[in-house]
Amino acid sequence: MAKLVLEQAVAAEWVDQVFEEHRQRQYPRELLFSTIVELMSLVSLGLRPSLHAAARQMDDLPVSLAALYDKVSRTEPALLRALVTGSAQRLAPTIEELGCSAILPGWQLRIVDGNHLPSSEKRLGALRRERGAARPGFSIVVYDPDLDQVVDLQPCEDAYASERVGVLPLLENASAGQLWMADRLYCTLPVMEACEDAGASFIIREPSKHPRLLQEGQWQESVKVSTGSVREQTIGVKGGRQWRRVELNLQTPTESGDTMLLFWSNLPETISAVQINDLYRRRWSIEGMFQRLESVLESEIETLGSPKAALLGFASAVLAYNVLSVLKRSVEQAHRQTQPEDWEASIYHLVIQVRSGYEGMQIALPPEHLPITPPSEGLAQRLLALARNIPPKQIAKSKRGPKVPKSKEWLEGKAVHAHVSTDRVLKAAKIKRP
């Protein structure tokens, strides 16, 4: 199943075509861009521990390892964005055939957030004299929670660049019928104006220092919800634009101590303030996606110090996540009739299945004996037929209990860096036990 979806999402011929259409200074000679994507995909899926190991295992690598790393460190960000958007478009027909439900019927949801890569190892000569951590960059990601797919991505090499400016090129693809949601970092007039000028709607949380208001209407009557109460008013900003402002008063403060949340939106009046409040809670789904990218896939490769190489590693993990999302959906649809309603497949356990069987399949079933079925000939139906052979218990998601609240009091530096012997603590605990 993974092989079939990978061939559909990032087919070698299509990847090389994307390279030809979007390359700026790079050029293909002995090493094709599809070969680089293939090697990085093996690392992202955890099938190889590093790019060096993946290249060593490749029999027909046409260049040296030094040339490979040189090519990777010059990967242009425009190629990464074209690769992610095009791959999501290639998988969309299969997802629609498998079946998906809309959170807000009649609307396409787009959740925007940035993901900063952690510090890398200082293998580059220019970094070895730096005492501070080396940050290789970040990416601004557009996530579709209905499809569970990353549909767009804006890589940024400068880790100190502004996310508010970097998101504007992504809004050029916004269109009517789309609802964009973002955190308070993106609550700026250029971002919201760009969204509205494209015909799309938005829900963005208001920061403490919000854009200047030229007009504030009367608050409407509050409506009780499960977490508190909701009310709204009409606001006016520069340029004569009239938007909606929704206030949520919480019964229980957030982890940050906030008791009131404010949202700005230009949704039509047919969508109530209560619906706007419920929709914004869906924004946290992108945080779960980032967590899975980090814990399940190898999206943060510390050995890649070059910003362009590190961003290529992250983009490869995004491509792998989109493929795994299709596998997850096909498995759930195949066992929907025989499992409880709350049953859900786990991407983590799906990755374990892929890692354990992929190498053996490559040896026992070479590509020439594995015909790829295009979507027009029923790729979704073939995935469902294969998914029915997977025991549901092996890939079921484990439901966790409620979180235990933990105090976050201030600690001195000595207490933070102190350490104890686990063995001695356990033995002391047995002695004290009655």
C-alpha cells in the first residue's frame, strides 16, 4: 500500500518535471532531482538512519557522496513548495474516492502555522566558532483538517524572518469558499486584507496589541457554551472594512492563564458566533500534525546544517505524512463496518508496519513485478482491498486518559539541572512503603 501511494504522490517522472518547471539556478546532469527525493523519503520514513546511509545502500548512485551533499545543500525553496502542493493535488482524487467529511459543509478549511526547525549540529565551518545554537530555518504550513493533508508550504531559510511576511505568498492561492484559520501571530491587516481580497474568509485570534480599531459596535447578548459564554460585535478598521469580533469568556483559565479569547472573522452572518468559536478550536489539529511529524517521522534531521538541506528534509517528511494519511484513511474505511464507531487507526503503528516489511518487499517484489494502478483505474479500491488484510488490532490507536495537571512554579537553575539516581530513588520508595 505504501509503495502504491508513494508512486502516485511522488512519481519519479513527475518529480523531474516539477524540477524542470520551477528550477532557477540548478540544473540536472548525472543526478536527477527524483533520486534526491527518493533518498530523503527513505530517511523521513525511518528506513535509513541518515542521507549518507541511504546513499551508500543505493547501487546505481551516479555521483559521489560529496556531489550529492552539494546538490542537496543547494535545493531551491520554490521546488519544495511546488513538490508539496502538487503531491497533495495528485492524492486528492484518491482521498475523495475513499470518502471524507467536511467540518464546515460547503467550506474548505485551511489552517496556517509555522514550524521552526531545532538547532542543527555545527558541521559547517562557519558555525564552529558560534556559541549559540544554529537554527537552520522554518516553514509556514497550510493544513487541511478535512483531508488530513498539508496542501501548501512556504520554506524560509532565515530562522529570524517574519512569519507574518512569509505567509503572504501562501494567501495568493486563497479563493472563495475557503476558510483560513490562524493564531494571533497572524492577526495583522495585510494578512486579513489579502485573505478577504482573494474572496476567502478567515478566523484569527486577536493578540494583546491588535490592529487599531476605528469603530466598535454594541456587544450582542451572550450565549452559553460548554466552556463559558460567547458574544460578538461589529468592528471597523482602516480602509472601511467591517468585520466581526467574537469574545469567548472561559469558565476555566487556559494554561497561559487567559480567561478571555477574542477572534476576528469576516464570515457571513449565517455562521453564528458559537460556530466561529467551535471552528477555531479545530486550529489545534495542526499542532497534532506537527507532533506526529516530529515523533513518528524524521522531520528534524540534526545532521543537515545547511538551511536548504534541512528544509528539504522537512518537506520530505511532509510528503511522507501525506502518504501515511492516505493509508490511515483507507484502513479505517476498510474496517469501518466491523469496528466500533470510535475506532481509529494509528499513524505510529502504520509506520512500524511499513518499516518492518518495506525492505523485504523491495527484495521479494522488485518494481517491474509491481504494476502501479492510476487513480482512474481504481487506486482507492485497490487500497481498500489490501487494507482488509491488515488485522485492526495491530494498527489501532491507543486511547489515552485525561491529562494530569502539573504545576509550573518557578525553579532555580540549580534545581533544574540537578539529577538523582533512579535506582536509589526506587529503593528508597520501597523502604518507605508500608
